Amino acid sequence: AQAAQAIPYARARRELYFLDVVYGLLLLVLLLQLRIAPRFRDLAARAGDNSFVQTIIFAPLILLTIDILSLPTALWSHRLALKYQQSIQGWASWLVDWAKGEGVEVMIGVLVIWILYAVIRKSPRRWWLYFWLVAVPLIILGAVAEPLIVEPLFFKFTPLANSQPHLAERIESVVGRAGLEIPQSRMFVMNASSKLKSVNAYASGLGATKRVVVWDTSIERMTEDEILFVFGHEMGHYVLGHVRDGILFSCGVLLFFLFLAYRLLHWMLARWGESWAIRGAEDMASLPVLILLLTVFGFLSTPISNAYSRHLEHQADQYGLEVIHGLVPGAPVVAAHAFQILGEVDLEEPNPSTAVKFWFYNHPPLDERMRFAQTYDPWSEGRAPEFVK
């Protein structure tokens, strides 16, 4: 019965994915043809010559216009989640969260857009490099600030030790075995059940903001042993340097994308800039062109980024098995059953095709993960584990 639901749900999500990409690109082209961004630029120019003041006016107008016009696919996505019981969040609550997300996006967008066009005006030939140099610390700052500022906007976090003292102690033992220092004061329960049915446990933040988060849905659906494996997997991303590697990978991809955007932006503006009423690359009205280019680049690079992600996730699965070995009886069976629960709750497609895996999967398919969990056993073969000695 679950498979009968999982297959149409997966197909519906894939159809929506491609529809969302096509709709988003057509929307940006339409905005360019109707000269919406130049109208917002002219409106912002009436506020004076100060570029930051102009950005404060222009950025919210163009970003909110794009996102509001993109609402149909976002609404469809939530409708699918409700239909297949992946979400229990009502429409009013969903719209409030959407508005919160827009607020965060606008505040960040004002700063990023102001820096971007200041750099373009300062260095028309090397702006892609100099902007990238500014963007890298902003990405790192975002990873540090997200658990403290962004996540609490959408979910409530309470101390894990208050409601699950035994689980907190066991997680602390796993953290200690991994060589990390995350005291119980930085372990939390997230009230995911207020909106979602998914299960999860993870570590987030960097440095002093590093914390452990267990979803209350996991506590409800999983045993403590299974939660320890899921947490061990997530902790593996930190211990194995995946957070660092992911940031470096994203920064490298961003540099390449910005360089391509620089080359194509000038060509596109030379050909269509006059009909779009865009005065040049330094004109804020060129922002939809940049978003269009980055959207295309992101779409075409999806299989590469997903393949890299699958590699990291497989390593994290292996780490999770190694770090709970000896702490959790029958760890392979526990891990396989945890994957089974994840598949049932999230309605994962049982046997995705190679093409589907290639394009859509940023984690290994669950059937592969279950087989690996049941067969990975270096200890019985007299071999040392790779990650946890």
C-alpha cells in the first residue's frame, strides 16, 4: 500500500520539478520583455543618488515580484505534501512561513544585491572574482548564523535533556566517541510534528553555534538505538569534514557560475539590452538576466552536485555504522530498520531507475543504503574500520 503511494508521489514531484524550472525561466523572460525591472529601477532612482537607498527600494520589489508570481508551483508542492500526508501544516501556517522566508530573503537580498552592483561598477571586468571573494565569507557566516536566527523562525526548540535525559546521555556518549564537544546544553528537540511527518536528527552550526537537534517525530517513530544511528550519520558530516567540503564545493561552483555569467551577461545585453531597457551590466535592472543565467547553470549542474552529495552521504552512512558499533547492539539491523522507517514515512520510491537516481537523488536510494548497512562488517573480517578507530 505504501509502495502504491510512493510511486505516484515520486512521479508527481518529478513532474513538478521540471514544471517549476520551465515556469521559472519563462517568468524571468516575461519580466524582461515587459521591462519590469527597469520600471523598478526608475522608481528607486527617484529616491536620490544614494545606491544603497535605491537598492532598499529596488531589491524587495523585484524579489517579491518574482516570488509572488512563482507561488503557483510552491502551492502545488505543498498540496502534494498534504495529499500524500508528508505534511500536516495548514494553509494559513504555511503562508505565514512563506512570508517569514520572504522576509529573510529580502533582508539578505538587499545586502547581496547592493554589494554585487557596487562591485560591478567598481570593476566591470573583474566583478565576478571580487564579488565571489565577498560572497565566500557571507556563505560561512550564514552557516554559523542559521541555527541561531533562521531555524527558530520556523520551529520551536527545547532542551533535549528536559524531556529525554537518557537519550541525551547516549547521544553525548556518541559525540564523545567522535571526538567532538557538544554538551547537553546544546542538544535540542525540534517540534517537527507541528508541521511535518518526516523523521530526522542532525548537527548544525559551526564553532560556538554547533548543536544537536532531534526531531520529535523521530522520538515518536524510532527507538533510541535507531535515533543514535541517524544522529551518527549526521555527525559524520562534521567529523569527516563534509560541512567544510560542501562549503568549498559550493564556493568553487559559484566562482565558475559567476565567470560564465560575466561572459554571457555582456553578450545578452549587447543583443537584447536595448529592447529590455537595460543600460548595461552595472544597471540593477540586469538582475533578472543574472538570475536567469544562474538558474540555467544550476539546472544543468544538478547531476554533478547530486553525485557529489551521494558520495558524501554514503560516507556518512558508513561513519554512522562505525561510530555506534559497540554502543548499539546489532547495529547493522538497527541501521537497516532506521532506513526502512525513513522510507515508509517519507514515501521513498522503492526501486528508482538509474536515470532517476542520476538526476534527482542527492542521497543513495534507500534499498542501496539498507543493503550496505546489512553487509558492512569490517570487524568480523579482522579489518579496522575506515573512519572510527
